[in-house]
Amino acid sequence: MGFLIRKLLSFTRRPKIRFARLMMSGGRNGKGSVRNAQFVGFLESSGFRRNDPVRHERIMSRRRRVVQVLALLLFAGFVWVMLESAHALSLF
């Protein structure tokens, strides 16, 4: 039984990134020291794995907005239910 649970949980984990180990020794967070600076410099100059920090910030900002709107709607719904319940109780 335990084997089955471990096997199912292994599908939800992120796959190991083997290529990143060539460039750095810090694991997933990317804060490790560079092992082969010339290789990393070559990859940087060739445009390997180019990311757009502005786009990432926009996406994160939208996600925060969506979460804030959903939280506000949930709170408003809770307040509405409480007011309607108080109104219904006052009628009886």
C-alpha cells in the first residue's frame, strides 16, 4: 500500500533538471556557484533560455488581482448570507 502511495506521489513531483546541474551546483533555486563560467557565458550570449522579467511580473500581478477579486467576492457573499440570515431570523 505504501509503495502505491509513493508511486502516485512521484508523479506529482517536478522532474529533475539534469542540464541545470552542469551550470550550477545549487539545485533548483539557481543560487549555486557557477561551475563552468565559459559555458554559461556562451549559453547567455546565444540566447539560451531567454526570459522576460516584465512579462513574468505582469502575469504575477494578474494572478494577484484575480486572487484579490475572488477573495472580495467570497467575503461579499459571506456578508450577504449573514445579512439575509439576520433578516430572516428577525421575521420569526
